[in-house]
Amino acid sequence: MGRLEGYSTIITGGASGMGRSTAELWLEEGANVVVADLNEQNGNDLVDEMNSKGFQGRIKFVRTDVSCEADIVRVVEAATVAYGKLDVMFNNAGIDGAFGPITEIEADHWDQTFAVTAKGVFLGIKHAARVMKKQEWGGSIINTGSLGSQTAGGGPLVYSSAKAAVLRLTQSAAFELGKWRIRVNAILPGIIYTPLMHRGKPERADVVSRSVQPLPFRGEGKHIAHAALFLASNESEFVSGEYLRVDGGLFAVGPLSHTPMVSPSSKRAGMNFGLTGMEGTMRELVPEQVPTRDD
Ligand SMILES: NC(=O)c1ccc[n+]([C@@H]2O[C@H](COP(=O)([O-])OP(=O)(O)OC[C@H]3O[C@@H](n4cnc5c(N)ncnc54)[C@H](O)[C@@H]3O)[C@@H](O)[C@H]2O)c1
């Protein structure tokens, strides 16, 4: 008997990376899974693959833009119609978003990054909670934050700010929704070897695991999937408003832990839409636009 036997779950950003690893694990643990993602090709491929492994009827893909309220309403409805309830909402979709020094970041790129990273989580909590409040057993909401939300340098500036918003949203929603037995928690990944992280360059993850990260091996999607399994299942029934770091001990290292990740003197600026399939808008900066230590 799996730990999520008969659960109805939604995983946003479930077509790639740690969301995909979570979908695979939760299926093995008995859950029904709706994958909500912008990337249709990856979503449909995952469903085909899982069907061929014997999970027919237990996984669906719904093309979803998490920053669009109508899409979130639609995917929550898809799960409740298909599986009769909603036990777990994993708000995990994400992009790097705006890059570059603060003096070169466009206001529109700030909005687009926040729309996916922070508003997307708000919408997921809002519409999952509307269903879960009517269930006497409540439900579990899990949000993907980032180690970058806790210190500077762990991610691009706007991304880190939006992930910080996710943390406060997690606590505030846990406070408000607790009386309906709805638990709201966040997972804070460190450096996890996913397409978003390595962008085709595996050595990006290895630099960290071979140097500053205390545990001497790569973070993988499965490590996040297992943490999410704990937060989804009844084993964590008394855990709410919590941030669970899954980072190979990186945060414990302190300020030095982030040195190799993001440089404030980046020579490029613009939007990166990660694995969505949308074209980014990166541009090279001229030397005067690149801050140095002497500025
Ligand atoms: N990989 C890491 O090292 C790392 C570290 C900290 C936090 N995170 C966070 O973990 C989460 C998952 O990232 P990942 O590394 O698995 O990346 P990934 O790119 O492999 O997967 C992210 C998925 O989210 C989807 N997505 C993006 N924007 C969307 C939108 N508007 N609507 C619906 N789907 C959308 C993408 O299409 C993709 O399938 C993200 O929130 C990311 O910010 C990742």
C-alpha cells in the first residue's frame, strides 16, 4: 500500500525536473496525478511514458499557465472532476525570469517573473483552498521556494525576491487555513540537477557539489520528490508553515555557500523562460552597464 494511496494531487511544473520526478514517485505511491505545465510536448510525453509503465487513468496533463487565474481554476476543476477531491496541491512551476544588474532590469520583466513565481503560487493556494475547505480532512499545499530566497547571490535578484514572497505567503496561508486542517509548507531546494539548473551543462551542478556543498554528491529531482512525499502524506499531519531545506547542507555553510552561483556583475540582462518552450530575451550589456566593485 503506497503512502498516497487514492490521493488526488496536482503538480504544477510537473512536466520537467523535480516536478516530473515527483509525479513519478507519487504515482508509485498510489496517487492520482494531474500535471499542470505550460510545456505541452513534455507534459504529453510524460503521460505517454507513465501510461506505458502501467499508470493508465492515474495521470493527466492539463496545459496550464500558473500566472493565469482561469487556467488554475481549470486545472483544479480537472482534478476534482476526475478524482472527486483534491488532497495535495504542489505549486512548483518556475522560471529563472529576469536576469542582469538591477540598473538594467526592465519593469515588465520584474512583473513577468513575479507573475509566475509568486502570483502563480498565490493562485494555486487560493483555488486549492476553496476545494480543501469543503473537505473535512482538509489537504496539503506545498510550495517550491528556493535557497535563493534566504540570502543574496543564490539566484537572480528578481527571482530571489519573488521566492522570498513565497515563503511569507506559505506562513500566512498556513496561519489562515489551519482551522480547516489545510497544511501549507514550502520546500527550499539547494542546487538540484534539473534542466532549469544545468541548462545542458552538467558541470554547473558539479562545481557546487565538489566544493562548497557539504554532501559530496549532486542534488537530484528525486531528493525533492521524497521531501514532497513526506509533506503530501499524512506522516506530516502536524507540520504546517514550515520551510524544508533540501540542499545537501548548503545553507549551513553560510554566506560563502552562494559565491559561485550568480554574479551581480553579470554581462547579460533580459528574461529567461526556462523549460516552458517560450523564447527568452537575453541581451549583452555594454561595459558601462556592468557594475564593478569600484562603482
Ligand atoms: N533546480 C534548482 O536547482 C532549483 C533550486 C531552487 C529552486 N528551484 C525551483 O524549483 C522549481 C522547479 O524547477 P526545476 O529545477 O525542476 O525546473 P524545470 O525547468 O526542469 O521545471 C520547471 C517546470 O515549470 C514549468 N513552468 C514554467 N513556467 C510555467 C508557467 N507559467 N505555468 C506552468 N508551468 C510553468 C516549465 O515548463 C517546466 O516544465 C521551480 O520553482 C524553481 O524555481 C529549482
